[in-house]
Amino acid sequence: MRSVIVLILITAALLAAKRPADKVTLKQVGEKNLLYSIKAMDYFGGNLYVLDFNSTLNKVNLETGEKTRIGTTSFPNEKFMFALNARIYIIETDGSLTEVNLETGEWKLLTNMSVWTRTERAFVVRNSLYTIENGALYFHRGPVYDARDQKGGSEFYNPGMLVRGVATLYSVQSEGSVYEISLADGSWKRIGKGKNWKGTKAAAVIADKLYTIDQADNLSETSLTDGTKTTLDETQFADTRILFAEKGKLYVVLSTGTLYEVEIAK
């Protein structure tokens, strides 16, 4: 009798991990293949800002899918693109920094060439700019290279896949571990145990949940409180290209370039 009870408990735990009661649906946003040619992106205020392969800057309304070009200038030498203070900034391959006014499309050069050449990552969390250079994390007081403070030591030679929350940064390592990174002091705190996130190819954070898609195209949800990982869907996320979250909503871009809002019913 005891063995039967144990078997029932194990079966129940496995079923709970699959959470079949949850229903994941994809709601298409905009036209099919809307983001087929995207090569860089960032998002804020309910809009997605993308640099297409033809190097033009565009805004996509995440409610309607309406796509409009910003200005007439192209940016073929983009290395990093980020949104800060309702502006788009582009670090070019020559190390210069350009600011784009999203209302008028006008642009201006803020920094001459070579200044940002050593920058390895550039991203914004809670409207603050951070960069990684030579294994160190830096907080910038605005889009200014020298107005910066180092956070922590040299723990960022292998930052992994960086995923931003509302006010926190997370790292998904290639060997399968997940860490929370303090932006106050650059310290790392491991989430959960084991290496359950190996093979992650896309990730996003909403509140205290990490959403990931693995090489088998499974969508999973992880509690950032205790590291519990649950599979939500095994069929709809083949050929995922990008996963991101904006204003509490989850979005996915497939390799076809089609944009979907991911709706998860509890």
C-alpha cells in the first residue's frame, strides 16, 4: 500500500510540473513577418523600437502592431542599441555614440569615434544605463562614457545571457545555472539548484517569474523566489527567435518574423 501511495505522489508531482491546466495561447500582433528583418531592438512605454537589416529605425506599437519609420537616417554601423530617457542611442562599430529623438527622428553625435570601442555589452534597467567592459560592470550617469561607477569586481568576463527585470538583472549561464545580479554592488546570487536551464535560447522576466524557451522549444516558467521550474507549453514555440516582456506582457518573435503576445491562463 505504501508503494502505491508513493507512486501516486510521484505521478502527481510530475503532472503538476507540466501544469496541463494552464492554457498558453499566442495572439498575433500586427502583420505576418512584421519583424523578419530585425537586427537590433529595445522597448519601453508599450512600444518596440527596432533597427531593420536595411538599417532604418522603426517603432512598433505592441497593442496594434502598427510599424512606423522614425526619421530618414540609416544606421548601418550599429554595434549596440538601447533606449534611455525616451531616446534611442546607438553605439557604432567605430566607438561613437548617436542620440535619436523619437518624436522628430533627428539625430546628433554625442561622442566621437573610439570612445565606446571597448564596450562589450550595453543595456538599460530602470532607465539607468549599464555597460560591461573588460570583465567589469559599470553604471553610467546618463549616456556619458566617463561619468560611470564600477559595480563589484571582475565577475563579468562570462555574464551569460543577461535578462532584465523591472529593477534587477538576471544571468542565464550556458551550463544551466541562473543568477540574480545586484545592480547596487554587482554581486551574484544563485537562483534554485542544479542546472535546469541548460540550453536556454530565449528568456524574459515578468515580476518574480523567469520565462525561458529551450532547445526543445519548450516554454517554461521559473519562480525567481525558489527556483522552481515548470513547463507551460511544448508545441507552440518552435523556431523562437526572441522572447521579451514589456509592461507586464510576454511577447515572442518567431524566425518567420511574426510577433505574438503570449497569453497564459491560470
